Amino acid sequence: MKITIISIGKFENSPHRLAFENYLKRMKWDIELKELELKNAHNLSVEKIKEGEGKLLAKAIKAGSLVIALDEKGKEFTSANFAKLIADFSVRGNSHLTFLIGGANGLASEIIATAHLKIAFGLMTFPHLMVRSMLIEQLYRAQSIIAGHPYHKV
């Protein structure tokens, strides 16, 4: 399984980076993080920022990958159902998944519309840098569930 996480913003010295790297070391799946940043966005409107970030995300998506957008209006999954979803993708031949995480303003509507699936981590709002750590933890949990490893407690 190849998984690409494309996210707006950079970890730099964020404490969330340590959590992300901790789970990344445990992963048996091939995980790649692409951090993108819109330059000179300080004086732009929120819509122009989202549009610019959307263009960056669109360029970074590899052809043939199944695109999953993290969006507050997306479908919510239990960890077990998320693992089943990923296992089902793999069985159907979708061996490259791309997860998209927007910046502080969320994802552009054009990017959301092109995604094969939209998922949400609940109704609450989370910092976009934290969402990366939450996503990789859930990917590790899914990997563990699929492998029958006892990490996931029901």
C-alpha cells in the first residue's frame, strides 16, 4: 500500500511533528508526506488563498491515485470501518491512496469536488497540523486492524 498525504503548511518546529514521525516509523505501508505552502498569500482573501492552495494540491496529486479529502462535511468512520475501507480499496486494486489536508481555511471547493471520497474526523474543528498526526495514527490503527495486531482495542 502506497499512501501520500498532501498537506498545506509545514511542520517546522510544531510539536505535532514528533507524534507524526513516531507513527511514521511504525508504518509498514509506504507513506509520503508532501508539505505545500502558498507563497505571498498575506494580502489575499480567504477565497483566493483557498483557490491558490487548491491549485498547489491539484498539481501534487499523482495520476492514478485514489484521492481522499479530509473535509468537515465528509463521512465519518469508526476506526474499524476506516480499516475496512482501506482494505477494500486495496482488494479492488487501489494501491495508491492520496489524502488531502487543507490549510487553516480548509480545502477549495474544486478540490473537494474532485475527490473520490470525503472523510471527516468529527464535527469539531482541529488545527490542520494536528490533523496530519491524527490521520497517520488512524492509518497505523487501520494497518494494525488489518494485520490482526492487538493495537486496536474494541
